[in-house]
Amino acid sequence: MSSSNATNETTEQLWFEQSINAAVYIGAMAWGLHAAVCYNAARTIILDKNKSSKIWLPFISTLFIMATINICCSINFNQLAWIDERGFPGGPLAFIVTQQNRPVNTASLATSIITIFLADGFLVHRCHVLWKKFYITGTLTLVLLASTVMSILHCVQASRANAALWDQTTLNLSVPYASLAMSLNILLTIVLVWRLLDLRRRLPITVTEEVRQRYNGVEALIVETALPYGLVSFIFVVLYGLGNTGSNLFVPLLVQLEGIIPALIIVRMIEGHAWSTDTLRRVGPAVHVFRGQEGRAAQETAPTTDDVSMFNLGNHSAHSLDIKVPANLV
């Protein structure tokens, strides 16, 4: 049953306005999660005794500040469209489409570009840490630089008078920019998933349940592969490439995810739960049982033989052993 006070706009126009409005609410909810994650990450960094970890505090703080400015500017732009300037010729829809050059909207776009550059740069670093392959790091870095250049050009073009993200005059740069930036996010997720699945496969079967949960758990796979970031980027780039209005819903959310995912990974790094190229070396010899059943040696007294077990791997006073990790584990 339709209301007599309902707008006389077409269904497409109404859905466009609704998507812009709902996107800001979604982004605001994601900002709340970002604030909680940032607080936890900052607390973990500050309490950590390793001074080298303090370098991450300015990084996550910058991401949070940029994401906060971004959502505040988005909220203010919505306020201008639906409240402060509701008498704009053509209504809120015309305001949104033609007033993209407003300083508040330019600030929102600029902060999103800075955030995505920092987040993607961090994920490129993670790919380098896990792969140690020059061709992988080099390729990802080149794509990141190309995406950054396109994003700057897009920001300049979108800030022009009467320009908009959805206007044909800006599609010449906005579509390539969005495609390149989101494709990089997807590529980073694929590279990280590929590597982590390979490392999980090579983890010794004799590791303790605690170690297995730490490195093979669902949390490790979702967080360290930036899976939410890659999935949302994929949905956005498909919808935006098709010109679907639903793509608007994911823009503020993506900005917040760009700050959330690195903070979660940094927490795992500081707590010693994050994967790296030496993880197998660290957990392999310490928990690998070469003879007998797992845990048997922990119940024995000091051995009088040269049996290699969990006990005498950690007991260097009785024997000086040179135990090396099997070649197929490194």
C-alpha cells in the first residue's frame, strides 16, 4: 500500500538515493568495529615488551584516523544532500550527482585513497614475508603503484565541477581505477590464500593441538589472507563494472576494512601467531617426535640412552644433539 506522501521519483532513482544513504550507515557500523580492533591492536603493541613492535602503532593510528575522517565526511555529505540543502534544484539526487566537487566529498575520496594505499602496501609486505620471491613482490608493487597513480587522477577528475563517480564524464578513469584497485585487493588475497594453504599442508602432523589451532584455525585463514577484504572488493568491482547501483553499498565498508584487516594481522604478528617463512622451523623441531608416541617422553625421567624424543630435544645438558629440520619441511 503506497503512501500519499511517497516521493514521485522512479524506482531506479529512489534505489540510488537509498543505496547512498544505507552505505553510510553500513560504513558507520564498520567504523565501530574498526575502533574496537584498533584499540585492541594499540593495547597489544603498547604492552608488548619488544620495542621493535612499536613501529606499528603510528601505522594503525594513521589508518584509523583516515578511516574516521572518511566516514565523517561521508556522513556530512549525506547531511548536506538530505537536510541542509534539501531545496537543491532537482532534489537530493541532483545534489549527489552534481556536487561531487564539494571539499567534504573530496576529503572523503582522498582519505580513502590514502587508506587503500597503506593497507595494500602492508599486504604486499606480508606477501613478501611469506613468499620471499622477487617476481611476486615486484609484480604486486608495480600494480600497487599503477593503482595509486590511477587513484590520484581519479580524485582530481571527480573533484571537478559537475563530476560524479557515476557520470559518464568520469567513467573513463573511475572504472579503470576501481577495476585496478579492487583487482589488486583480490590478487593479494589469492596470493596469500595460496601460500597459507601450502604452509598449512607442510605443517608436521605431530604438532600439538594448540599449535595446530593457532596456525590452521579458521581465524588464521580468514585474517591472514585478508579474505573479507578480497571478497568485498570482488563483489564491488563486479557490480560497479556492470553499472549496478548496489555497488554503492560497499564503498564506505571497504575503507573501514582497509584499516581492520591490517590491525588484526599485526595483533597476530605481535602475539607470535602469524605465519612466516620460519614458522615451520620454529614449530617443527620443538614439537616433532622422531621416536615413540607423542607425549611419551614428557612422562619419562631423564633418559640414559640416546633416544631422540621431545624430552632430550630440550635437554642439552645430557647430550649435545644437532637436530635439523627435514628438508621437506622447509
